[in-house]
Amino acid sequence: MTTLMAERHPSDPLFRADRLPHIWCPGCGIGPAMHAYAQALVESGIPLDRHVCVSGIGCSGRVPGYLNIDSYHTTHGRAIPFAMAVALVRPQLEVAVFSGDGDLFAIGGNHFIHAARRNVDLNVICINNFNYGMTGGQVGPTTPMGARATTAPYGNYEQPFSLPYLAAATGAVFVARWTSLHLRQLKQAILRAMKKRGLTFIEVLAPCPVGFGRPNEIGDAMEEMMLYRERCVVDHGAPLAALDIDLRQRDHPIVLGNFVDIERPVFDPLAMRRPAPEVEDHAPLARKEQEG
Amino acid sequence: MKDGPAVLEGQHFLLGDHACAEGALAAGCRFFAGYPITPSTEIAERLAHRLPEVGGIFVQMEDELASMAAIVGASVAGARAMTATSGPGFSLMMENVGLAAMMEVPCVVVNVQRGAPSTGLPTLVAQADVMQARWGSHGDYEIVAYAPASPQECFDLTVRAFNTADQYRIPVFVLADEVVGHMTERVVIPPPDAIPKVERKRPRTAPGGDGFLPFQADDDLVPPMAHAGEGYRVHFTGLTHDERGYPATNAEAHDRLVRRLVEKVRRHAWRIEEYEESQLEDARVVVIAYGSTARSARRAVAVAREEGIRAGLLRPITLWPFPGERVRRLAERVGAVVVPELNMGQIAREVERFTHRPVLGVNHAGGAMLPPEPILDTIREAATR
Amino acid sequence: MRREVRLAGYGGQGIILIGLLLGKAAALHDGKEAVFTQSYGPEARGGASNADVVIADAPVDYPLVTRPDCLVVMFQEAYERHRPGLVEGGLLVLDQDLVRPDPGEGAFHAIPATRLAEGLGKKIVANVVMLGFFTAVSGLVRREAVEAALRSTLAPRLLELNLRAFATGYDYAPHAREAA
Ligand code: SF4
């Protein structure tokens, strides 16, 4: 992997300058997504000292280490239970989990669905680049059918997860999908997520030219970006069941948007010992349709 | 909302597992994440009831991987945190035991041992996780493990486990066994001000300045610990890291870090080690036993004495660090060493590292407590040598 | 002095509770040492239920009951299963309506504990009736110690009935032995 020197940028105080350059490949989609998160940190109005970022293992798991906030780079798959505990012990903190698709949905999948079910007050930002990039491009739980990976040399024959569908079905109160091309919308979605109490989920489709682009003849990062630009349609009201990604069919759109925004009681282990709240919305999967 | 005392001062007739739970509360534990597993479930049940009474947090997790990750997370946020489990869950926890060792995050794990390997004997006793406690996670690191022999010790040693964890910023185990966890006996809980408390070392400079490096150790090799949300903008990673906490993936940094993680415990082993001796002054045969087996050994030694055999008992209270120096000095003057345990010879092997000669093991794989008789038989045999 | 007591019956009779009360009375209210254990696992799930208590003057080393000095049975199967383990000359106590001892059985103490409990209006306190009777005939623990254990263990609304049940069993014994 070669490294890129980050440009000078107004958000520089947000980064640990002494840690740069970062480890990501040229054209990697993680960096832009990190910048969107960093801008949201500033615009959130919440002091930086009250933000915490937790990750697991993988290229995306390196994000917290570059941010100049309290950050924890934990074990593979376990960012969510670790972050849950931070959020419960210090409820005044704004805790995000920033990690990758393999980390959060293969080895860590069980923790995600239970955190969503409980509605833990966490913002989960998941870089989805359809493969295990750090280890050189293996197949993962989001690799589209037919796509090649080093451990799927004949093409992936497993049905992938549709992450927004999974997140909504398991109880997330805010569910969105953007790409590392849609940085303004991504930042807005992160800001909305920070305002919400409960588990929010944002999937960020991101190019991994090394691990995914090259073996799948998508070309370099620019070309993968072009593919997103051409195929992506924004539809906040799209049916959740229709959010799957199929890169083989050129006319199959990649649907982006803020799909779910609901209210549910936030996870509180002491809830049953507190006075009952005045209003509670118990409709777990109710969706607020967002008209265009 | 708070309506129960954190320290249940007074005399109680308590189950060993419940005594662990009360010890945790008395030590200031305010976060428990766990997964039910026999024979440790009573700890979780007691804390599910008691933690909310003192404003603490109890979470029943989806598995032991998550439980262990959660207590490490709670601890970096400043809470004294614990989980409790038995063999199968202990195996799953090993992943994040390593994380706690690497990130230097204090936490306490109670393992109420049962018959193993695998699912083994869910409801029946064994002591076969002794080496797993020492070496269970990958890599070199040091932990501390206490082996209670009574409900009173379940209380006392759980308190001590929290203090030792905070003092050295390490994971600490309470390595109980099913017999001790499931026996009910008198437990005396002292008043709150008589509960020993060692505070975690904290940064000495205000946040924002340049002075504080989160992983720069003091002379005792332990760095002060900054918690999440305090403004120190820390970075913790399971990767090899430097004093700033930043990844430093090279041979030199790795050796420096791992050496310190190991040394910070080894250097203080003499302060951490605990054991109980009885009738060793003139002993010709020494029995080395721990946990519930030590109770059988005590009986065997008493009967041997009645028979005129000069037997004595050394009961390690810390299995790790193992009181090896004490064993070495004893072995120099006694005739024989007998090591009864409910496994195939795990501590016996450790003892032999210090005796430099074979010991007489009294072994059973578990499923029932080791009774005094086979220990007594072996003491008699040893006495004739 | 070390005495091993086994209390055996079937699930729902409250055998575990009286074992706990006996141990607690000895350890907290009578200046003695005591260990209470119960069996766990599949064998404890079925019908049988037993509670073991070791009471001693000095700290108890081996905590388990191997050859009980005293056996209290409230169920025929429990009698058949545990009678062979009783030490020779040991104290056998039984509910005479639920256990029919062997014709060759030597001395034993019998009480219609369940019937007496029904007389008190609550069959479920048969266990505490038995505890009272056992306290009287065994002399292992003082009456006041067991009453103190009842007070410190039971919910206030249950206490009065249980103290009456205890007294009923205690007074049923013709000659209460003085606790040492
Ligand atoms: S391997 Fe892929 S995900 Fe990892 S840094 Fe390179 S481009 Fe990014």
C-alpha cells in the first residue's frame, strides 16, 4: 500500500497531525467519509471533548486513531459492545462506532443486531466496500453475488446482507445509506444521527480499488466513483426490501437516502426503576415516510 | 431510586456466588455485563437485583465476547466493571482479556470453574481452568488470579481483585470453583470505611496541556489512566503502541511495550502473592492445595497429624502470580510435596518448576469434590519415603 | 464436634429452605460453624430435593455431607435412597404420613408434619413444622437460634405463621433435647 499526504484543511485541528500520513491506499473511500464525520463533529455543536469514536479491526477501524477525540480501536467485531458500555457509563458523551462491513456484520453481526434491538444510544457508521480490504480482498457478508474476491475466485455465491434493511428490521431508529461521493448528504445524515437518541445506522458505500475494484474489473477509484454516480438514485421512501445491491445488472440502481427515522425508547438498564416517561412510542418498525 | 446499601455490612449466611456479587458492590463495582452460565449464574442474578439498587448498571449481553468487551469499555469510561462466567464463557472472553491486557484496562472476571473441556459438566466442580487463566489469550502478558476457598474469601478476594486490577491496570480473575460458588457459609462484611480501596492512578496534569502521555509509565511501570470524556483526547488501541497510544508496529516498540506489560506485574509479584500456611514449621510432608480442594487437604493434614505424620498445608491464595519462591524454600527442607487438584496436574507442574523434583499429584478430572481420603493416602505414602 | 445433616423430600416441600434456615441458625445465631449445600444439576430437577448441612464447633473443612449423622425424610423415595447412608445409631426423623419405614427399622422419630401443617391452615409450612421437630429431637441448634433465623429470612407477612408452625413441630417432641 502506498500512502497519501493529506492536504492542509480547515478541519486539521480535528486530526492528530502527528499521526499523518494515514495508511489508506490512493483512491480509498474511507478518507472522504472520515472527513464528513469530522465536519459533523464540529458542526454538531457538541464540544469535541464529549465525542467518542470506537472501532473494530480493518481499514475503516483505523479512522478513530486519526481523530483528535477520545478514540478506541478495539478487537475485531467488538466495537459495539465496547462502545455500548462507554455510552451507558457516561451518557453525556456522544458515542460513534466507525468501522467496516466485515467487522460490523460478519464477526460482529450478532452485536449489531442486539444493540439495534436494545436501541443503544450509539451512532454506527459503517464503511461498506464489499470486501475485506485490509487483508487483501476476501469475500465478506456484503460482497454482491457474482463478485470476485481472493476467497471467491469463481465469483461470490452467497447472498449478501442489505445493511439498511437489516438495521431497520432489527430496530435502528435512523437508517441511511450514502456513498463517499455524497459527502454533503452524508454529513447531514451524521448530524441527524447525532441529534437522535438510540441506535442510528449509516452505511457509506466506498471504493476499495485494491481489494474490490481491480478484481471486479471496475477499474480504479475514479471509475468506481463514476459507477456510483451513474447507478445511484436518491429515494428516501424506497421500500426497505428493495435496497439490495447487484453490481452485475447495469440497470439495477443503488438506492441512497435517509430511509428510517422513528422514535423508540432508548436503551436504559435502569428504565424499570425510573418513573414512567410521559409519552412512549412502542411502534418499533414504524417508518416515517419522507416525501421528496 | 437508590434504595439498597452498597456495602451489606454485617454477618450473613451467603452463597459463594452471592458473596462474589456483594464483594463487587462493596468494592465500588457499578457495571456488570454477563451471560448466564452455570455455575456462575447466581452472581449475575444477584447483581441484576442489587446493582440498580445502588444506581449501577447491569446488562445481560448476547454472549461472552460482548460481555468482556463491554466491561473493558465501561472501565475506560471510568467505572469499576466486572463479569462472571464459567469455562465455555471464559474461553470466549479470552479475546478481550488480551485487549484489556494490551490497553491496560482494569477489570475483574469471576470464573466459577466446572468440569471441562467443552461443555463438560455444567453443574459439577473442576479446577481445570488454572492454566487457561494464566495463558488463555494469545501472546505474553501477566494477569493476577485469586482462588477463594470459602464464601468469605469470595467476598474478600473479589474486593481485592478490583484493587489489584486498578493498581496495576490489568485484568484480574477470581478463579472460584463450583463447590465454593455453590456453598453457603457465614460471611462477615465489614463497614464501608473498612473495605480496602486502592484508587486507579489518574493523570496529574490538566487536560489540554502537553505534559500527559496516556501510556507513559511511572517508575512502577504503570501509566496513570485518563477516562473517556475527560478532555485528554486519548487513543487506545489493541495494536502495539507507543507512549502516546499511537500504533507503533515495529519490533523495538513491541518489545518495549510487552516487556513493560509483563514486568509491571512480575516486579510487584512479591506484593501481590498471597498464601496461607498451616503446620509447616516442622512439616516433613507439605500439601499444596487451593480452592475447594484445600478444604479436603486441611482435613487430610489434620488426620495425618493425629497419626503422627508431620504434615503441613500451603494454600496459594493467588494462583497467579504463583508463590513459587515460598515453594522453593519449603521444598529444600521437606521430604515430599503432595499436590491434590481437580485436574490432571496443572499446578503440580508449576510446583515442580520450583521444587526441581517430582511431586506426588492427587488428581481427578472433576465432577465431584476431591475427598480427604486419597489425599491422606498419598500423605501416608509420602511419609514412608 | 461435627454433625452432618441431610434433609430430603421432593420439590415444592421447601426442603432447601429449612436446610438454609438450620445452617443459618447455627452459623449466625448459635455461635457455631455451618455449611449448607444442595445438589444441582439434572438430578435436582426431577422430583427429589435434598439439602445438606454440616454443623461444627470449629471451622468446617470438608464441606460436604458423606455419611449423615442425622437424616430427615419427608418422602418415601428419599427414605429409601438416603437411609443406607445414615451412620449407625444416627438420628432418623420422618413424616409418618409420607414415609413408611422398613419393619426392621430401629429407633426413629416420627411426626405427622404435613397433617399438622394442614391443621394450621397451610400445608406448605410442613417443612417448618418438621424443622421445629428436628430442632427439638436433635438438640443440634438452640430453639431461639432457629427462630432468629426465621425472623431474619422470611418476609414479615409469612413470619407469624411460620413461627407457629415451628412451635407446633417443636412442642410435638415429647422431650426436647437441650442444644449444646
Ligand atoms: S485496502 Fe481498500 S479499504 Fe483498505 S485502505 Fe486500501 S482501498 Fe481502502
